Amino acid sequence: PAPRFPTETAAIPGPGKLPLPSGPTLPRVGPTINTFTDVTGVSATLSAAGNTGIRLSSTAYGSNEFVAVKVVEDAGAVGDGIFQYQASANFSANTGAVTTFAAATNRVKDLGQDLGATINGINATTNGKIARISTDFLDVQVELSTVAAQALSPISAFKITGGGADFQLAGQVNIGGKVAIGIGNVAVREIGRHDDDGSVYFLSNLGAGRELNLVDGDLTNAQRVIEKAIADVSSLRGRLGAFQKNTVGATIRSLGVSLENTVAAESIIRDSDFANETSGLTRSQILVQSATQVLGIANQQPQNVLSLLG
């Protein structure tokens, strides 16, 4: 049964105190909580078993997200209490651990989880529904749908075999000097992807007459699509900037040092050749001068003999 007392729910956006009227029915409690979803970050749905409880979920995903419930006033509430989700079963209550309403005055908190994923055999870094790997040969980020991200059994959706552009940055053409980068599609029909309980929206859905148009469309989801589009563009700019600075820039600096060393080596070789040729020229000049002097001495010998005879 629904608690007949004020409650306080909280998630990442911020806490919100929800004063529920005395004796509300569960079908009325859910919409009351959802009225403040933009503030609390918490959405409410009736449990699968019918009107026996309310399921609270955060609107975002990942281990950084949470749902916390605090009973502000316990006015003799009836019911089992507050259950947390099982870590190994989606939307299944952990019946072995229940917090009574009287004990919930200190807040009951349940954390979210990140998906577990491997991409091309490499354990991916995950955040909520997003999985990413970054290696020398592959830099990719994938966002799964809510259904796929919450699947408990292993799934094999795809395998990446290629994509992006290769750049040869080293001085020699080999695999060690090859880097690659891929740029996702930034068309309005692809950017700003937002999954709202199975309904997927993009920036193009904000167009005139579309579901998220700014005149009479769903402004809440429109805002989330715009925020996601801004995040997508910022992420892409960050990746390109990091690639330019850390990869291309570092290679340019490295090649610049190599060029400087090569020029210095060439200068040393030139200096060595010049010194060698200079010493060779000096040797030749000495030999010529010596030969000339010897020849002069040899030519003077007959003259000296004739002068003695005369």
C-alpha cells in the first residue's frame, strides 16, 4: 500500500520533498512523483504486480546515478516497506533486505550500475549505457539502447572491422607510425540521441511539426536532446583537439627534433669534409713548394761547378 505520509526523493539533479495527501491511491502517487521528475531526476511507475507498490528509477544511467528515498514523517504507515533492486536482476526487488517505513527516516539509497562490454575483445570503459575503447588502432564510443544495456545475458550486437581515417605520421612508412581517428556523423538526424523509455529522439525531432518542436512539442525531451547534442559536439571537439595536440603535435615536434639532428649531422659531415680537403690542399701545396725548391737547388749545382772551373 502507498505510504500515507510526506516523502522525499532524490537523484543527481537534486532532492525534492513530495507532500502526498492522506490515503492516496497508487495510481495517483506515481503521477505526483513524475510531476517533479525534472527536479528530482526520479520517475515512478506501478510495479509489475499491479497496485501493490511503486517502482522508482533514475532518469539517467550508470554507477554515478542513484535513487534515494527518505520518509520525512512516519504517521503510522502500513505496508512492507522500501526494497532495493537486485544487482543481478533488472527491476526485481531484493526481498531479503527491506527497510521499514519507520526506519527510512535516515534515507534509503540505491546506486545504479554501468554496463559490462567488450569491443573487439578489449574490455571497454563504460559509463551507464556508453562503452568506449581507445587504442593505437581503434578509438570508438558506442551508446547502447536501454533494452540492450540492461540485458542480463551476453549479447553480440556487432564487431567493428574498420572505419575512420588512417594517417602516416612517422618518418618511415610502417605500422608503428600509423594512427587513426574516426568522426561520428554530426548530421541533425544523428546527433543529440536521447532514449526516452524506448522512444529515441534526435536533434532533427525539434523541427517544425515534429514531436519535440518548440511550439507545442515535448519540451522536456527537447531540452534533453539539446543538452545531449551539446555534449556530443563538445566531446567531438575534445577528441579532435586531443588528437591534434597529443598525436599530431607530438609527432611534429618529434620530427622537428629529428630534422634538427639530421641538419646538425649533415653540418658535421660538411665540416669534416672541408677540414679534410683543406688539409689535403695544404699537403699538396707543401709538396709543390718542396719539389720546386729541390728543383731550384738541383739547377744551381752545375752553375757552381762551372764557376769553380772558370
